[in-house]
Amino acid sequence: MNPIKISPQFNREADCVLFEGDCLDLIRQIPDNFVKLIVTSPPYNIGKTYENKLDFNDYLSQQRQVIEGCVRVLEESGSICWQVGNFVNNGEIIPLDVVLYPIFASLGLHLRNRIVWQFGHGLHASKRFSGRYEVILWFTKTDEYTFNLDDIRVPQKYPQKKHFKGPKKGELSGNPLGKNPSDIWNIPNVKANHVEKTVHPCQFPVELIERLVLAMTNEGDWIFDPYNGVGTTAIAALIHKRKAMGAEIVPEYVFIAKDRIHKAERGELRIRPMERHVYDPRTPYQNIPPKVVRLSDDVPGQGQLLEPKEDYKVKGLSE
Ligand SMILES: C[S@@+](CC[C@H](N)C(=O)[O-])C[C@H]1O[C@@H](n2cnc3c(N)ncnc32)[C@H](O)[C@@H]1O
């Protein structure tokens, strides 16, 4: 395969567009109905280093402008995934999905799932419960949309379970390809010890975006992240042979995004694999043999081995 072609401006011949600047300026360059999936995590207006905290209504108007542009560039069979948490002011929270939903609905989009992304790390609150989930609002532009369920199935809890009566008695009752991953996703967020950690304070884990990419697009489709950060969406797109486009205002993040893509191209980028179990302190360490209790022929033994802990290398993009 040829080297990945990265363009600093919109260019339909490129594999990847990494635009340094305001997302609205990139959106203006993109033709109507061009991208298959838009996945992003916008600023939450909570005063992170990369954002100017705005009056909340001004923030919502700014989001509306970007969302309107996104709807224009979205293909008819395409999807938008807007990943958000809470706006916090003096200890009071406003769930951003709740206030942003009316904007999407007013533009005629259809909400397919409100995915709860559950994770283990974050600030320890002292006057309310510590926040350990955020959400992904998944909208489609029309009723004819891509959803490749078989590409994102996860292992059944009891893969050997069989029908115990009726005409299918004795046959496996679950789908041999695995089950639907549901709308609650337990995926570690990228904090200090995560293998993908960069200097960015709130980057996506690659595996979170991989699932969206595999489910909602096909090879060769364009995937756009208007708030591209250190390029996680682009990496998830490129490793699955899609095309990636993103805008980012902080030059250092654009540089890191490019560097991560080149590392992935050389087979040197380390990511956490989608298949790895989430660490659970109650599960025995992998070097202690699990205790297996067989309850019946249909229920597999209890006790699970943890996945090996060594780092994972992405296959080179050209492989
Ligand atoms: C929540 S972070 C996204 C991080 C990203 N998902 C990743 O994995 O690296 C939001 C990003 O949007 C960028 N940003 C803020 N306003 C922007 C704008 N108007 N246009 C483009 N990027 C912007 C910020 O610098 C920040 O990196």
C-alpha cells in the first residue's frame, strides 16, 4: 500500500485531512452529503485549557452552527455520534445530551441510541456521586442507514447455551457470531496508565471509536471529527480502511495526531485492543489458575482468565 496521504485542507483524493483551525472553516470546504459518519466530542464549555468558557446560551448557539454544518455534509445513509458529559457550574450539573438533543431533533435527525459509556476513572466528588459515565447520542439522517451489527458483536456470556424445548431443542440458542453489545459500553477512559495516553486531557480511547466505525461505515467511507484533538477518530478510521477528516484549533494536537498516524503506519502505535476485558480487582490474577465450577453442560465454568497484559501493537496500516 502507498504511504497514507495526509492533506492540511479538504481534498477528496487524500486518505486523511488534518485541518488546523476552526471546524466551521473546514466544514465550509466539504461538499453536501459527503461523509458517512461524524463522530466527535465537542468542548463542554467547562474551561479546559483549549476552550474559552462562554455564556451557556452562546455555547449552545455555537454548537447549533457546527451541528447544522455537520448535517449538511452528512450522507443520506450516514450517522452522527455526539459524545458528551456534563456542563458543571458551581457544583450543579447540566447533562449536555439533554440540552443538545433538541438541536438535532429540530434538524430532522433520528435518535437511534443514547449509548452510556461507563468508565472507571475521573474526579472524586465530595458533595455528589463521582461521575463515571458519559453518553454518545447516535443520530441518523434518514431511516435507511448503515448498521453492520455482525461486525461488532461481542462474545455471548454462555455461548454453549441451547434451546431446551420446542422444534429447535438441542440447537444453540444464541447467535454464533456473538451478541449485540447493547447500549451500555464499559470501556476504560484514557487516563495516566492507559497505553494510548498523550498530553491531551480528554482523548477518546481508540476502541470506543472503532466500534462506531465498524458499525456505521464501510471500507472507503469518509469519517469526520470536527473536534479532532490528537486524532483518535482518524486512527480508528484508518486502521479499518476508511478515510478520515478532522479539524483542530491547537497546533500541538494536530502535530500529535499526525505523529500517531505515522506511527500507526509503521506498526508502532500501541492501542488497547477491543477484545481485552476490563480489569476487575475481584478477578484472580492471570497467573493463578481459575477455579472452575461446572454447573451444567449448558453453563460454562465460572472464573475467567484475564487477557494477557502485554502491550498491543496496531498492525501497520499497510499490512
Ligand atoms: C474533547 S476534545 C476532543 C478530543 C478528541 N476526541 C481526541 O481523541 O483527541 C475537544 C477538542 O476540540 C478542540 N476545539 C475546540 N474548539 C474548536 C473549534 N472551534 N474547532 C476545532 N477544534 C476545536 C480542542 O482544542 C480539543 O482538542
